[in-house]
Amino acid sequence: MCIDAVAFKKRQANPGSVFGGYEPLINNFNNGMFGDASSFGNFVNTMRSIMFTDKNALGDVAGSIGAGVKTSASAIASNAVDIGDLFSSTTGISNVISGAKNFQRSLNQNKAGYANLVADTATNSKSNPSNLNGVSGLVTNTYTAAASGVSDSTSIASNEATRALNNMNLAFNMYYPNTLGKLFQGNLDPSIAGKSFAASSAGDNNATSSLFRSLVEKTNDGQQFISPFTAAGVQLTDSISAYASVDRVSNVLTKYRSINPSTSNTVNVMNGVANAAISSRGAYRGAIDNSMIAYTTDTAGSGCGCGNSDSFSGFLAILATLSISQLLVPSGGCCHPNSAAVFARSLTV
């Protein structure tokens, strides 16, 4: 990249504003969500450039925006849309599909830059506590701001989150033992991660940081390989959004719905994933196992220590999380009343 280091290290206009002067950057991201590929490209290039020129820039940007979201929580909550409610009606599902297709236009035209940005973010967060805390605060504050005053369906009870993660762990180990079955180990064990999910949704930045760190650490020192998985996620959501229809989405929701649904949309999604894994009865095991073989071949000799099933499961989890967020982000967006558009949903919604 050709970088004007002096220009990029400057904070954007109006540093005394609620979002620390990063409104133009936020607006570029927001416009990208609604299909403006050029604006999204500007966001991607600016973020990559400032991270390249300043090792603490990611934490500064994320921290400033996260603080602005926290300050504006009540205003954001009054404008936020409950994603779970959208799936309860034909109109809502249609809006989700439309939003996903809009964002997909921006993703398709900026796939390489976006993939590298996600990899850069993971690398910078793992190696720099300031950056990790900034990103964690942003995720936590956007989640709680969107949840505050909207509905109880965005809150997570610790016992329900733990039970849902156990359900996923059981299903994955039963039918995908060599890959997805390796995910919920160590600090991602359901007994640990379930409590962190609940604490994060209640506004605990440290819990969010712990989850984020645990997931990225699964990749060992192979953060550079997050880029191809992210690019694959863009291709995946492109296929999903192109194929999606109200009837198809409704059928999937009905097929994998939990027998005893939770008041938490997040918990319902996790239980739905477990049900889908069980319903597939290992139908995709061969394809996923072959993907892991190809992955270990590609990472051989890289010295990252990531050419194993544990790391592969982490990459798959990152791919799945990004894919879900890419499909749902536009539906959970909202606007700050002072014309500063804000993304107010975390990846865990």
C-alpha cells in the first residue's frame, strides 16, 4: 500500500466529539453496510493504513468509537432493531435478506482488502493488549447499547449459554470429531466460555476480551491464514444471500428450532447450530475433513504451529462468526441522532 504516514496518523476531524472524531470512518463503514462499496473500501483501506503506521491505532479507534457508543447507549437503543424479532415475520425476514444482499455488494468488491483487514485486526489484537481491550470494549458496548431498552431477548443467562455451548460441543464431537469437535477446549470449554458470554452481554469488557483472545489464540501464530478463511466467508455469504428467500429461511428456522426456545436470541442460534449438526448426522464430515487435509498441506513449513486440527477448528469458528455477522449486520444497524451512523450490534448477537 502507498501510505501517507503523517496524514493517516492524524485523528479525524472534531476529536472532541462523542466518537472521538472518527465519525467519517464510522459513516464509511455504515454506508458500506447498505451497499456503498466505495465507502466500504475507504473504511478498509483507512483502517489497514493507520494500523500499519501506528501499532496502537486499532485500540485508539475502537476505544474511541466504543466509548461513544457507550455514551450514546440510550439513543442507540431507541433506534436499534431486534434481529430476533425480524425473523418472526415475513416482512422482517425479507428485510434481513435485503440487508444481507446490500452488504454483500460491498464485501464482494472489497474481498481482498477486507480479508486482510480481519487478519490484521486479529494479529494486532493478539500482540497488543491495548488493541485487544479497545476491540473488546467496542464489541461489548455495541452489544449492550443495542440490548438496552430493546428487549430481554438480547440478554444471555449464564446457565443457558453454558448449556447451549455444551449442546454444540456434544453434537460436534459426535459427528465432526476431527475438526469442529476440537473447538470447545481450553479457555473455550463451555463451563468457562458460557460464563464469559453471559458476562460480556452484561457489559463486562474483560469477559469479551477473554473470549476474543481465546478464539484468536486457537490459531496459534497463524493469524495470516485468517485472510483466506475470511475470503471464503465472503464467498459463502454471497451464495447464501443469493439463494435466500423468505420460504427457505422460514423452513430452516422451523427445522432447527429448539424444542424449548430461550428468551435469548443468541442462545437460540447456538442451539439451532447444535440441532443442525445433529440433523446432518455427519453428512459433511468428509468434506470438512478433506478441507483440513488441504489446510494442513498449505500451512506446512510455515512455522506457525497452526497446522493441526485445534487451529483449524478455530479458523472455522472465525469463518462462521464472520459469516453470521455479514448476513445480519445491516439488520442490526442504527443511527445516532446527530447524523453519525453507528454499527450497534456485536458479532455475538
